[in-house]
Amino acid sequence: MQKNKTEDLVKKAKRKDPDAFSQLMQLYKKDMYRVALAILMNDEDTADAIQDTMLTCWEKIHNLRQIEYFKTWMTRILINKCYDIRRKRELTISLEEYEELAEEDNYNLELKEALSTLNDKYRIILTLFYSEGYHIDEIARILKLPKSTVQTRLQRGRENLAKNYYRENERRK
């Protein structure tokens, strides 16, 4: 039922229906937030990336070939916007400011701290797999990586996350 509704909204949005597009963005707002936050690690940049993504999606939705891949297409745009923002920010702000954790979602603070210790190539894959529910094939398509690379990074990310988490807990004792 949800899939058909989403596909109908995408079809309407492709015909430049602003209400349908707005509903689509509301459906995926939380998903976009989690992905952007995993890459950018602060709310201000995350909001900028989401806003840029929405604008780009509205302007380029006519380029979407298969409506069933709308979320994948939108997520790829979001990831590109996040990396654009990071490149710009790295030139202008200090490392301490850059790694500041988001204030929202305090219930996931420990997980965010653990994820922040990971290299981006692991963090984004773990976020897409666990938070967003993408399959390995979809992540490979989104990130334009071979499936085997995604599988390896997912496994290494899990291992690094476990090591970092264990180390942090030992340090706190």
C-alpha cells in the first residue's frame, strides 16, 4: 500500500505538482536527516544539505528514469551535497568545530559518538544499512562501488565500531 502511494506521489511530482513533492519530502525527511548527520556530524550542515537536496530533486525530478528508485536517487543526491558541504567547511573551520555532535536525538548520543570514531567510508555504509534499511546491492548502486567493497566495508565497519566501543567502555571504568 505504502509503495503504491509513494509511486503515485513521484509520478505527480514529475508532473511538477508541488503538493505531491512536498508530501514526498515529508515522507523521507527523517531518513535524509540520519544519512546527512552520519556524514556531516552537525545539525546546521545537515539542514543545509537537506535543503539543497530538496531543491535539486525538485529541479531534476524529470531526470528520474525509474520511479521505484526515487529514494535511492534522492539519497545519492543527498550524499553528494553532504560531501560538497564538507569540502567547503574543511577549508574554513577548525577540526573541533567540525566534529561537534548534533544536539538533537540525545537517545542515540552514545551511538553517534561511536560512529564518529569511524572513517567515513565505514560510517556511511553502516548508516545506510542499519538506519535506512538499504540492502547491500542498493548501497553499492548509491555509492557507485562494487558489491564486494560494500560487504567488506560493512564488515570492517562493524569490527571497528565494536573495537572502539569496547575501548571506550574500558576507558570509562
